[in-house]
Amino acid sequence: MAKTLINDKRLTPTMKRIRSGSTQLFREENPNNRSFISNENADVILTHDTDKAMYAELIDGEWYWVSGCAECIGKPRGTSYIECDEHDVCSCCGISRKEIEGSVWGGRHGWICPSCHDAKKLEARQRAFQKLNGNEPDTHYTDNPTCPHCGTEHDINYVNENTTLECYVCEGGFEIEVNWTPSYTTTVVGERLTH
Ligand SMILES: [Zn+2]
Ligand SMILES: [Zn+2]
Ligand SMILES: [Zn+2]
């Protein structure tokens, strides 16, 4: 359901509305009161009965419930944390957010659950070592620091001093020594020759 009229006679088109999670706070505008709308001073407080992704929006002078869930309104899933229960699922295995205790891993196309995250990590690690096929990775004078354990290239924007790092793929520790490529500056000895 993308949009439904809110049947509440207390609401007027001149009210201001703020969102606090899935709670909607309404208050009549008052030029003499510049304080923020809060639970204490709101005229009307509403939460959608069944869908936590619904928020109130004034459309042509009437208040509607509008879905803040990207997928409900036909958009690709993004990084938003406001999703309806149906779509608030791990983008990898589909487990519902309600079934997970604690936090999840954010993703550009929806979050992933801790066990999918761990599985992906293990997969990446195995892939890296398989690629090496028992050989030692080439770690000398490379464009990016390369993990000497698993061969993963670490795309670091700028490392200008020797440092140590933990590989995000294999979690192995390693040291980075920065190699400088020489460049040259010259100045005239004696008098400048022009011809
Ligand atoms: Zn949805
Ligand atoms: Zn999952
Ligand atoms: Zn590594």
C-alpha cells in the first residue's frame, strides 16, 4: 500500500509534522512558539497500526500515510533503515529483522545479517587463498600494498609512512614499507649557457 488517507478529524492542513522513528508528531503552527514539536507539546501523535515504514505526508491539503519503504513504492532498496516488515529482511538470506538480535551490517542494497556477513567473509578468504594456489603472493614494489598472507590488494588512498595493517580478508597482520620512486631537480653550475 503506497498511500492512504489518514482518517483523523483532529488533523488540519496548516499543522506542521515531524517524524520521530515511525511516530508522527503534529502541531498547529504558532508564530509565538518557536520550540520544536515534542511528545509533550504535540497536538496529535500518530503511529501507523501495522506498518512502521508509513509516515504522514500532506498531499493537496489532506494528510496521507505514505510508505517510506523503497520497495513498497517500486524503488530499488537502498541504505534506508525505514522499511516495512515485509521488506525489512536480510538482502542475502531473507531472514526478517525481527528474528535477529543485535545489529546488522549495512549495505548499499539493504542490510545483511551477521551469519551471511560471516559466510561472505569466509568465502572471500577461501577465494583469496585458492587464487594463490599455494604460492606466495607478490608483495614487492606493488602499486597497492598486498597482503603477504592471502595476496589481497589493499586499495589505500595514501600511505606515506611505514605502518602495519590487518588484512580485512584473512585478518593476517603485515607491515607496509613505502618505496619512493626517485624524481630529479637540476640547477645551473656556473653561468647559464644560452647558445
Ligand atoms: Zn515494503
Ligand atoms: Zn542473511
Ligand atoms: Zn590477507
